[in-house]
Amino acid sequence: MSDTTTSSTTTRDTVILGSGCSGLTAAIYAARANLKPLVLEGHEPGGQLSITTLVENFPGWPQGVQGPELIDNMKQQAVRFGAELKMAHLVSADLSKHPYELNLGTGTEPIRTRTLIIASGASARWLNLPSEQALIGHGVSSCATCDGFFASGKEIAVVGGGDSAMEEALFLTRFASKVTVINRTDHFRASHIMMERAVAHPNITLLSSKVVVEVLGVEEKDVRGVVLRDTKTDKLSTLPVSFLFLGIGHTPNARMFAGQLDLDPDGYILTHGNVFPTHNGKEVPGVFACGDIQDRRYRQAITAAGTGCMAALEVEKFLEEHGR
């Protein structure tokens, strides 16, 4: 593809949407390739790691590392090699012409780019209770795989009634002494096989028609229990637990690409060959997706970093093939 609408001085070689593990890894690789990537940090700078306390499963940190510290180190590494970070988020994108145009909604001219790496992630769904938000990283988590170890030997609760909640509950039985699954209705949406496994497990208790209205332990900065409201009687009760996991899913940050890229029914970008998005089943040249925006299965920092690396290498290859 040739640049027919702008000169090379006003068109970026690559822009990266998102500043979590996948976006920053892509930025490091793209910057080392002298592509001078622009990273738009998005609504949640740093992604979900920015609200994670101790990360113990990222290679190279034998004693663990604080999530914000890991993200800050990756930012410094990307900037050292020439990446530019901008506190902005994408409002809309036009992928119908090349170079692609990105609108930040700030009254400025659109950013034009020859390639685009979409690493805007997926946001965990929360209950949006003040007490819950205050205790994120202090006993409230949306990632059992990330934080299950810290619940070792404790009685914990999982909120949700679908497969995500049951998967998390079953996983957490490896660590917790007791897992209580809290569902807002009397009907669990999980598949039959997942329900069978949960019901059969001796360390899992299912509570139906209950909602969490408060998480106890804000002053202590440590979860001490949850206050439940019965959705049928409005009666309040307290469940003493030491950890609360949200198993109500994630929302991929891909709404602005609806109609321009193929999305699955839940809004994740569909890719083939790891990082190649499609539109009407055909690959979109020069556009790549990495991290949680296209990964609903693993959602780990290391897998996000891996696909970020892949996306940056594909950008370099694409630009070389098109004379850049």
C-alpha cells in the first residue's frame, strides 16, 4: 500500500492502542526496530496489572513484583528505545482507507498510521460498590489464576452464576478451604457439566438469590466478609470470608471496531494466526490485535506479552514488505 493522502512526515509507521503488558511489549519491540511507535495509553493506563498488587508468575521475578512496578518498568524500557506514550484514548477509527485514521476526540487532526496494533484489553466487570473498589488488590480480585495462591487456606467467595464463576470456583478449591459461589438469581447460567462439577465438589457451596451489597474490611484494608441481600426477601446477612473473587466476566474494549473488524458474540476481536484480525473473514492488512482484546481463554500477563511481541514483529515485516 502507498501513502496517497499524507506525506511520510505526518503519518506514523505504527500506533499502539493500550499500555498494558501486550501494548508495552509491542512498543518495546517496535521501538527497538526504530519504528518510533506512538502508544495511546487508553482509559486504563497500564491495564489490569496497574490495579494488581503482587505478581508472582511473571518470569524473571523470583520474589514477585508489584503490578504497577512491572508496568512502570516496561514503560521506561519502551521509552528508552524511542517509543512515545500519550495519555489519550481512541474515540473512533477509520480502517476503510490507508493510512488508517484515529480520532482522539480532542478537536485535533486525526492521527494517521500505516499500521495499527490493537492492545486495548478487556475490562473486568465489577459490582461497582465503593467498598469493593476500595479493596481491589487487598482481597478483592477478578482473576483467580493471578491471585488464587493468596487465598490459600482461607474461606472465600466467588460472585457469579455462569461458566466463568464455576471455573474460578473449581480452580480456587486448590487453595481455599471453602468456596462459596454467590448468584443473584435462583437459576445458575453455567453449563450442565460445570454445574455438576461444582455441586459434586465437597468444598464448594452454592448460594442463590443473593447479591453482595457491601464488602467488609475497608478500614483494615483486608477483606473480612461480605454483606448479602436476599433478592426475594430483602433480608440482610453476613458471610465471613477472607477473599472475594468476581466471576462475572470481562468486557473487551473493542466497541469502536464493530463493523470494521470481525468480533465474536461477546465483543472480542476474532483473529487467526494469533494476531491477525479479519473483516468479513478476510485479513485486514497492517492491523494486528494482541492481548486480552482477542484472548478470552488465558488472560495472563505473560501470554499478553507474547502476543504483543508477535504483533510488533508482524508490523516490522509488513512495513518492510511495503517499502518502509
